[in-house]
Amino acid sequence: MTYDLRAALDNPLLAISGRPRRAILNPEAGIFPVSCTVLEVQDTCYDTEDNHHFLETIFGSWAYAGIALKTNAGVAINMNKLRPRGTTNSWSMEASGPVSFMTMYSHINDLIRRGNGVYRNGAVTLYLDYDHPDFMNFLNCPSDVLPDAYRACYVDEGLFAPQNQAILDGVIAAVMDGTLFLAKKRWDADGNRLFSNVCMEVAIPSRGTCNLSHVNLGQIKTIPMLTKAFVDGMTFLCELFEQTNLKDFYLPRSEDRQVGLGVIGLGNMLANFGVTYDDFATALDLVFSDESDDQESFYADCGDEAYDLALGFFHAYQAAGAVAIQYGMKRAFAIAPTATVSFRHKDSRDYTCAPEIMPVITHPVTKSTRREADDKIVMVQYPPDIEVAGVDVSWETYYRVAQGFQRLQDIDGLGHAISFNWWTKGCPINRDTLLDWFQSNLWSTYYRHGVDQFTAQDKTDIGIDVTGEGEDFWSAPATIGCACDG
């Protein structure tokens, strides 16, 4: 019997992202259930003699970006193979450099998402390695030249070498002002380069795709429910993968096997179980410790409820990983930005679910938001006992929790990454903090995120209708939209 994808949409333990949901409910709409794709652009306008697809040429990449955005997927463009500005090839043709092409992708995004007056949720991120000769031109390109594209760079240990101090200073400044995301250079087990997506949480090959959805942790009432939820979520994603036929501009399924199961509502779950973020971070550390011979002393460090909860996550990720391996997936876990989808889901006490694993960044008051994408008003009310970032939860604690979740994702080597936000409070951006992140198990950084009350929770284009107090619930500057949670 074929797995019933529609029935899974009603599973209260799952929070199915918008693209999979729309693709399942309306298969004739032309929307693929994939949330993201990436493309490595080759150093040629249209030639394909070097065993690459036409869509990976410069001209082809413009079509690829448009196709991805038209079907509502975010697209990351990797430009590292383009020759530096001023260099010549064997025909004495002078290169204009990767920066000269960046505006094209921004224009394509603007045309596809807004040109017909109908909002489409998608985004473009432009990537360049920090050691590309044109990197500083890439970094210093004015933001108003690229109004509809993010920027990100790939780094390795060489970024911290003395001879690259000027580049490091530029990276620090750009991360601090929120104009640059970071990802570590990464390869798969066979030595093939992997690329990060728009929102930094999945690692896929050029022309690869990823299906994303989430476990609703806010609905977990007992620890054993965790394993059921994760197994249900992984089974759904793997079956969605198997039942989806993509067009040939994406890699064939046989060459591109990964999904991305994440979570929403960690803050709600911890509140429901009476566990603090700090105790949970300690419990995650202890679960992965090699010195767990004295159970009573472990419970004393974080409390038995926190430790049992962390251990429950360990078993849940193991069980879901076994499902992914059965389906032949190479990577299977990712924690994506989930503000939009989390706003639409409730916890077991009928409060709004917090996005992914980060503590909420505003006090639990009732507000309403209007999504530009569908012009629907969504009421947002967090539980009164939920912990708040920068108030109840420190940066250090959140950092530890994120590293703990990356360990969970990596139990069977199936982890993608975490869309990991720096904070404006408690996290200075300097050489030491950047090096500490690089030496951690985290793979990427995303927004420089305000954590004081009334700063931005959602990073999509949202217009705010305020009820009650007359103050904005979010007050972030306008952004181009999150490609991941739909």
C-alpha cells in the first residue's frame, strides 16, 4: 500500500512546511515540495564541454534561478569558480569577475517574486569563498545594488591566518551589521563539494534539492512520544521524496538523496516539562559525555526530568536516523528557520509554538500578524511560562543547546546543519567569538538577531497589525524573505 501523504498532514505531532503541504494538496499547481536548491556556476557563459550541465553555466544559471523561484524554492548561487576580474583566458578574453553578475540574480528574484504583483515566498543567496581574489569587492558591494539577494561566504581555518587579517576584519564587520552569513567549506564522504542553501541549514550538491518539515515539540506530552514523532516525521519526508518526480533541471533522485527533518516549539516543550534551557543544555552535554557512570550525580547536575528529556531526544534521533538509512538517505536532519510555519501551529496547551530551537525573543503577549504571502491574520500568543532570549536564557546557554542539537543530528552521520542566529545581546562579534564558532561543531551562521523585547522574530516579509498595546510586536528592518519554511 502506498504511504498516504495527505493523511500525514493531519498528524498533530508534525508541522509540515508550506511547500510540501501545497504540493500534496494541489499537485496541479506546479509547486515542487522542495524548499531549497543550490547551484555552482561554472566559468563559462554557455559552453558545456567540461562535463557540466548547461544550467550550471553563467547564462544557464539565470534560467535555473528563475525556475527555482517560480516553483517557490529558495536558490543559493555559488560563484567561486568564476575567474577574478581582469584575468584573461586562453582566447585573451578578459573576465569581469563574479561581482559583475550578482545584480542579475537579484533582479531575477525581484521579477519572479513581485513582478506580477503576486507575492512568492523565496529568496536568493549569493556565495563566494573568502579566499577568492574578488572577495573584498563581493563584500563591499553596496546593499542597494543587491536589494533582493543575501550574501554569504565559505570559510576555512585560513581565514584566521595573519596574512588574511584585512579579510577577517571585513567579515567581522559584515556579520556584525547583518549583511553576511557564514558557512564552513564542506565535502561529502566521497570528496564532493557540498553547498549551503539560502537559509544555511542544509548541505547539498550543485543542482541538489531538499525537502524540509518539522516535529511539533509543543505537542509532546510524554518523553516516549518523541520517538514516535521523529519516526513519523522522517517516514513522511522519505516517502515524499520517493513519491516526488522532479524536472530534469534538478539532479536525479539517484544522485541526490537527502531530506531535512527539523523541529519547532522547543521553548514550549521545555516550559511544558518544567525544564529550563540551561538545565537542558547541561543534560545534552551529559548525554554525550563519556563519564556517565554515576547516574545520581548526573541527575544532580541538571535534574532528572531534563536528563530524561535529553536522553529521549537521543533515542528519537537514533530511531529516525534508522528510518533515513533504510531509505538510503545521505543526510536527513536540519534545523531551519521556522517562524512562518510555527505561527500556524499550537502546543498542547493551545499556545503558539516558538520557532525551531531558539527561545522566543519577546514576552508572551497576544498580538496579530498578517502574512503578506497569503494575506491571512495569525494570532500569536506564547505561554506565560516560556523562557525569553536575553532575559531568561543567555547567549552561552543557547549556543550550548545548538551544539547539542548538532550532536543529535550527527549521531549516525546524517546531520545537515542548523540555521544558527548570532545574538545582538551577549555575543560580541570579534576574532575570538568567530574562531570559537569555527572550532565548534556548528556549520553555519545566519542572522544577527535582536533579542531585546519588540525586536524581530520573523524574518519573512510580514506586515504587522497590532492589537491592544499599540506597539509593534516586531520591529526589524524589511528583509527579502525566508525561503525555507513557506
